[in-house]
Amino acid sequence: MNGSQSPIFIVDDDPLQRRMASVMLRDLGYPDAAEAGDGAEALVYIRANEDAPMLTLCDLEMPGMDGVEFLCQLGTEHPGSTVALLSSMDRSLIAAVETMAQSHGLRVIGAMQKPATREFLRECLDRASGSERAVPKAPAPREFSVEDLRQALAAHQFIPFLQPKIDLKTGALKGAEALMRWRHPELGLIPPARFIPLAEATGMIVEMTWTMLESAMALIAQWQGRGLELVVSVNITVSFLEELAIIENVTSMAHRHGIPPASVILELTESMASTDLVAVVANLVRLRMRGFGLSIDDFGTGYASMQQLSRIPFSELKVDRSFVAGAVREPHMRAILESSVQLGKRLGLVTIAEGVENEEELSMVRTVGCDAAQGYYFAKPMDPESFFKWAECWAVEQV
Amino acid sequence: MAHSLFDRNALAERMGNDPATQREIIELFLDIQPQKVNELAQAVARDDALHARAIAHSLAGAFRSMAMPKLGDTAKALERAAAGADLDECRTLFLELDELFARVCAEVSDDPDARYHSGMRVEVLQSTI
């Protein structure tokens, strides 16, 4: 290990590989890359510095602490850190580690089978420097209690942020996904990862979902009045589906807002769709019978079998973002993306690509035949008024 | 004349045309890899497939990075044989790799006295008996 804090960090057990990467980085304008020979050494370096490096280039197979364990630790200690993977392992294994790293909260901006090329490193540097510089060491986040959630619910602090879904054939705005945010009076906007796990663990998620559904339906009605006809998706959980009066309550809520059930889609994650609870499946069937849309979210990340897909009458399939990002670089990820889209189409479902972030990914999801897409390439989730303004501008641009 | 095992142009394309940098990389290669090849020989000679696989993996990466594709492919084949605990195949592939490695060291080294001479061929051959 060498040097004080550097924006680039190379973790590889082979001094030759480190030196070669270091020389190429030097020629690309980063002369002082820090180096470590395995994961343990890398963690010592990162812990000794205030910020995580702008970019960590990580080998996977190393004696001592390997790249897999290092990435898990890095994700825990510095979520959001930017990494690129370089390994002599098979591409499918590298892709699996890439997915794992993303699920540990890391931003994986590249993955390549060795040898590294100048072009690969240049692309990684462009991507890393184009976003955040060094990732600051996260301050210990405040822990919330159930009481905090209750008070926030009573004070109407849980609000929907909307992310557009775009029709890939026409370019038209097709709908939006309502994502829950907590607008805290002192802490500002709190991301869902900070409070949803607690809400789910304590059952508070059910009341919070009702609030989101109510807000989403109110927005659909309000936008209809302003000439914008949109379908809005709301995420639901199995515990929500276990509510006794769910069918009557959801239906009467739509009726009260004067909106058709078809303008609401209920999104269920794939792992939750794997439930065997007869009552839950029955409620999903009944919701569909009443005309509500049902979407299987994060498709490809859970364990849904063909049987689950056949017994729950989904109307929409959302392919997980990891396949969208991976398909651009990895043939086997592309195969999974294509197969998922084909499966959705053969089952008569509308297929949506999640997490489209750039033109390359957009072109890929178009090529494989997705019906619609959402992601930062089009827009980040926005508060309702910003969303409405965005929708107006988008409509003008499409004419 | 034997076909070259080292694509000097490909290395220059990746590492740049600075002769000093190329020399530095080659010297680093000659400093590190012979020791690794010897470690591989020891692992193969004592039927330690686990260790042999790890070293062969590392060598495959280094050879490919150095634009030595034939050596890279041989090391990769040895890595796979070791992963499948096919020790006979490991020995056969090691002898092939050892010979290729001696040739490539002679090819890249400026100093004829510094050429790689495997001290482990006998041990590996004996381990087949």
C-alpha cells in the first residue's frame, strides 16, 4: 500500500498488474494511484482516509481477503462508492459479482476481463469523474422509531415522488411510478431505504401504503382535470394484500376520486410474488378482476417460477435494472434481458425496462423489444408539481 | 525460427510507446513471474490442485496482460484442469507452460545470463511416476 489519499485506488494482488494499471492511469492524467495487494490492505487504506476514493479498480481473486468480501465491506462502510471490476475470471462470474456489488450499494461503472485496456480505464474515469468526486464518509444516520413513523404519517409527511414511464414506440409519456419519500421538517427529504425496512418490520407499511394509494389516486384525478391522462403505479406489500377489506377499500377509493381502476397499477416485487398465501393470491386475482393493473417488479432478481407468473394475473412485467445495465456489456445478461422480455410478451404483459440511464441502455432495451422504460435517462423521481411541469415539457418536445 | 510468443506491438499499444516504461514493465515481469512459475511447479509436484489453480489463474492474467496469448491460454487451461482436480493434465500442461515460459523469458530479456531455467521440471516429471 502506498501514498496518502489518492482519487484512484487499485486493488490487485499482482504487482505487475498494479503497475500496468498505474502506468495507464498516469498517462490518462492520474499519476498517483494508490495500491493495495488484497482486500484487507485496501480496507486499512480506506479506513485511514476521510473519503472513499473517486474510483476503486478491484481485482476479484486475491489471496487473503478476496475482491468479493472487500466489495461487501466497502458497500457497508461507504455505500455509493464507485468501483470498476477487473478480473481474469469468466465473464459470467464477473457479471455475478457486479450484480452482487450493486446490491451492496456500490456504483459499478465498469467490469472487464483482464487485461485492462486504456479505453476501458478512460471510460471508467469519465464516468467516475462525471458524477460525484470522492464519496464522503457517511455520517451515522439517525435511527428512526415506530413513533417517528406514526407522527410522520399523522403529519402527512409521506409524499409520492413520480418517475415517468416512457412508451418506447411513440416516445409518449405512458405513466408514472409513485415512490414514497419522507419530507422531514428538520432532516429534509429522507430516502426510502432509511425508513421502509422499519415500516415493513413493524407493519406500519400497510397504513403508509394506503396513504400513498390515496395520494396517487388524488393526483390521477387532479391531472385528468388538467388534461393529463396517466396511469400511476404504487408499490404494495404482501402484508397490505392481507388486509381484509382491501378489495372494497381500493375500489371505493378509486370511485371516490372518480378515476377508472385501470389508471392504477399495483406493483409487487418478484420475491413477494413468490408467496404461497392463498388469500393473497385470491386478492390479487380479485383486484385484477376489478380492473386494476398488476405489475411484477424487479423481475429476474427473485425466485418467481413460471407457475407464479401463471397463477397471478399480472398485466405488466418490469425487468430489473441490473439486467438493463448488464446487458450492454455482458452477452449473458443480454440473453436474460431478452428472455425476460420475450416471456413477458408471450404472457401478454406490458414489458418495462427499469433503470435506463443512458442512450446505450435505451438503444438496448428498444432492440430487445421492451414496450416502455423508466430511469434517470428520462427523469429522476420528482415531486408532483415538478412532475406535471416535466410532463408538459415532454409532450411539447415529442410533437 | 520459432514463432514469437510475445506481441511487443500489442504491449506497446496498451502501455504506450515510451521505451523506459516498456523496459520497466518487462523487468517487473521477469522479477515476479519466474517465482510464480516455480510455485506452480511445486504445487503441481505435490498434487496441490487448489494452490495450483490459484497460481495458474494469476499467471494467466499476467501473461494476457503482457500480450503473451499462448502462455495465457496454457495457464488458463492449467487453471481449469486444476479446478477439475485433473492432476495428470496439470502436469502435462505445466511442462508445456514451463517450456514456453523459458522461451518467452529469453525473448524479452536483454541479459542472456538472466534467462529463466526451470529448476522444477525434474520434480514435476518425477511426480508423474
